[in-house]
Amino acid sequence: MNTTVKTRTTVKTRTSGKTRTAVAGATVLLAAAGGLTAAPAGAVTQAPSDTPPISHAARATAAETQVGTFFEEYRLAVLGEIDDPPQGVRRRYLSPALNLRLDDWQSRNDADPVFRTRAVPAFWSAREVAAAPGYATVALTQQWVDGPDREIRYTVRLADRRITDLEARPSP
């Protein structure tokens, strides 16, 4: 299965120094291992056999992409970082029946119906976990800086990529 990981831009900015350090460290390691040394003219060089070419990187499925895009936009709407309100984002990605169920869930639980809590997750990852004719199920794991992870299962109708259901997985 593929995994897509998203983080908030401010988190990436906050850790950009570590990213630069990691890249610099990887460059030093490559140079030390001979990976960045110049070869004599006409010499044949090879990449390590256990390093797959970049073209073999895992790609997200259409369902994973749809759920990830919805979740990112919805999260930004809740945080007020985009012009669309959360309900507008929901209308674009979710079926009308699911929207009604989420409104009902919100009124009974006094929490955000997508996050299933009052807090906004800092990180998330999505992976397709099941498929049936015309539908795919994507597990989206929400992560907070100082709390437990929560998995929400999304059902995506593949014909129009509309999200038709979501449910929280029971806590272990």
C-alpha cells in the first residue's frame, strides 16, 4: 500500500534547519563513501544496487490523493487560512448525504465532525487499505503534537472521487 504524509507549512518552516542539516549530512556521507567523487574520463560508474531510481517512488492512488486534498483544505478552512469556510470545502468533496450525517454528528457531539475532536491535528498520513468495485477505502491517521493518533476511514466513490462516508476507528 502507498502512504502519503502531509504536514503543515509552519511545521516545515520550523524544522527547515534540520532539513538543511540532514541534506548537508547526506552530502558529506556520499562524499565520504565515494558517491560524489569525480571519475576518470571514460570510467563507468554505478549507483549502489540497493538504491532504487527516483522513478520507482511510491505514488498515491486517486483515492488517497482525494482524501489528502480534502483533509488539507478542510484543515486550512478550520484554521481560517483560506477564504472558504469548512462547510464550503465539505460541499465540494463530500456527498450531500454524508454532509447531513456530519452536521447531525456535530450537533450531538460538540466537536468537529471531520476531525472527530475539538483540536486540529498537526500532521496526517493517508493510505488506501481496501477496494471494492467502484469504491476505495482510505485510512487517514491524524496526529497531534501532544496526544494520541486517531484513524478515520474514508470511503471514496471512484467514478467521481466523491467521499461518501467517514468513520472513526474504535480506540484499542
